[in-house]
Amino acid sequence: GENVEQHPSTLSVQEGDSAVIKCTYSDSASNYFPWYKQELGKGPQLIIDIRSNVGEKKDQRIAVTLNKTAKHFSLHITETQPEDSAVYFCAASSSGTYKYIFGTGTRLKVLA
Amino acid sequence: DTGVSQNPRHKITKRGQNVTFRCDPISEHNRLYWYRQTLGQGPEFLTYFQNEAQLEKSRLLSDRFSAERPKGSFSTLEIQRTEQGDSAMYLCASSSPQGGANEKLFFGSGTQLSVL
């Protein structure tokens, strides 16, 4: 069935360093890949998304890359700050369905 | 506050009791979703409404679960005869159509259910 694998499960970086989180999806029909940030006690918040007709998208310190052939997509956070500490989830969906398949999450800790 | 609102934030109940959660979506959004999230996992899709019509249900949604959106605005999720395995965060999200393309989901803060 549909599956999204996410790695690593935890990631610690020094403030100012970059962080990279990777996801792999199984459904070749997937064409939309959002990333969510979840802070303690809150629901997931959309931070960036990418569609299958684009290979890379950037928004200030956050960027997402997509490799459709390999079915990989990655989140890149540069110049990390303590407020970036949270759990990050990748997700995938395809046209015609409104069901998002989420990864298992990455707990990012930015050390001051 | 124009975000997705969920009530209650926390619910503690005894096994076998019924519980009901409410979700108020962003006012102009016609699509509403329920997801379930357990500790250390990503959200899992439960069901989806377009206006008042429930269009898709997950196999995770057993007969003890029922969701409604009677007027196409707020939605309720009821769990009957709760079991300890129902303990989870229940998340509601809403979206508005973007010309048929994939849609951005906006999540509420969730209802944390603990079944004792």
C-alpha cells in the first residue's frame, strides 16, 4: 500500500548549522508533497510544499527538493535557530484523493 | 482567530464511555478532514467531507466511529464504547479547493483523548 518513510527520526544540530530531513514515497501517482512543523501541544502547520512539476522550491531559510525518479524528497533548513526546534513531518498525496500519507516525523533539536 | 478550532482540547474518559469532539473549520473552507495521531507517529487519515457530504472513510474508522457535518460548517466526531486503543490526538483540518490541484491543509490544535 501507500507508504512514506522519513529519516532521521531525531536530529540535533548546532545553531547556525543546516538540517536535512529525507522522505521516500511508494505511490508513483503522488504529485504533491507538503512539509509540516508541529510544536508541542499544537497541530501540524504547513511550512512549505512542492508539486511534482517542480524539482526545487525555496522560501527564505527553507527549501524542498524532489527527485521523482527516485521517489525522494527532502527538506533543507539553513542557518538553524532555536525556534526551529520541533517535529517535522513530510507527506504525500495524489490528484483525485484528499488523503495525505504522512511520514513518522523527525524531531529536530537546535542547540544554542 | 480565523484558524481551525477544536474542542475540547483534552478529554479523559473511562473505557466503554462515548465521547464526542467538535471541529470548526476556517469559515470559507468547504473541505474538512479528521486525522488521528498517536505518540511518535504522523497523522493518519480517518475521513473527509466536502460540504456536508462524507466522501471518503479510512479502514481505520471502525463502526464505533461516526463523523458528521450536518450543515457543511462544523463537524463532530463521535466514538462509542471507547477502548484504550482509541487514546490518541484527534486532529481536524480544513482546506479550500484550488482549481482541482492538491490543497493545503490547515490543522487545528487537536483533541487529546485518554481512555482509562
